[in-house]
Amino acid sequence: MMNGGRLDAIDELYTPQMAAGARRWIAPFRESLPDVHMEIVELIAEGDQVVRRFRCSGTNLGPWRGEPPTGRRTR
């Protein structure tokens, strides 16, 4: 969903209680980094808790939290 920009998948991946909040940060994040690529490095599940560690890269081509785009690539 994040890598492909398929924001319509939010409703499939999040509970109804969390979908609106997820959409509020994912949509502007994708606008800021339209070529974002996230890679899961480690995923640990124990009981009903899940923790993940991931790598993220992208080019800042749109505003983020009131800051103008830099045009720089982040890794």
C-alpha cells in the first residue's frame, strides 16, 4: 500500500477505528515523498503485539509538515 500508493487499501489493512488516522498521515507523507519505498527489515509478533523495523527511502518533492520540498533523496 505504501510503496504503490494504493491509499484505497487502507480500509483493508486498518481497523475502522484506525483507518482515518492512518489516512491523515499517509496521504501527506506520500505527497511529500511520492517515490517512497519502505522495506520491512524485521517483524516480530508475540501474542497480540507486533513490532517492525523498516528502511525507508524517497525523494522530498512535496511539502512536509509546513516545510517546503528540498528535492533531496532520503535513505
